[in-house]
Amino acid sequence: MTVIILKGRPVVEGVAEGEALVTRQTISGFGGINNQTGEITEVRHELRGKSFKGKVLVFPGAKGSSGWASHFQTVRLAGAAPAAMIFNITTTKMALGAVVTRVPAVTDLDQDPLDVIETGDWVKVDGNTGTVTITKPDRKDGA
């Protein structure tokens, strides 16, 4: 296994870990997610049909209206929120969405998380210190 540690800026306090779910596409809250399951429903999204429930969601950030935050709050209330969030485009809607989701969140990392973290990696997000610890499984060539 390989362990990589990134340092960033905390957005929401707390510590959580889980399997990473990574996308290079922003996520729309309104009409882009199922509020009850955390499934991405946006028609042209690369993660369409996948749920972020209990996963560490790694993505550029939010798109759409400021209603994005209310949809992620509904996801939290339904028990379908991600375990933590890592994003690299900080907007007011993204920060508000992270706060109302109430999961550890980190941004402004010293390396682009989309270049370092892959879906399936084990990731620990420390929203108190801004530290992200990535554990990558051994991958054999051609496997």
C-alpha cells in the first residue's frame, strides 16, 4: 500500500474516512441528485447511477443555483450524505453546501486531489487540521 498525505484548508470540522468516489465534473444539487439515496441522477454526468452515500466525495465543486445547499441538506437528513467532501473550487454555494451537509470537508489542497485520489482509494479527511490521508492499494501492472 502507498500512503499520501495532502494538506489543505479546513471548511467543516470533523474527521471521517471511507472509500473515495471521484469525479472531474461538478455536481448539480437541483435535479442532479436523488435527495433520498445520494445517487447522482444528472443525465450526462460521468457518475450517473452511483451513490455518494457513505463515501468520500472528491469533486471540483457545485454547479447550479444556491438551492444546491438545500438539496445536500435534504440528503443529510435522509441519511444519504457522503462521509466527507474534498473539493477544489470554493464558491459560496459550495461552502454553504458543505456546512449544511455537516460532514468533514477540505479544500485548497497542496496538490490537486483530482490528480492524486482515485475512486476506490481509502481516504481519511480531517476537517480540523485540513489534512487528507490517502491509502492506495497495491496495483499490479496489467491487473
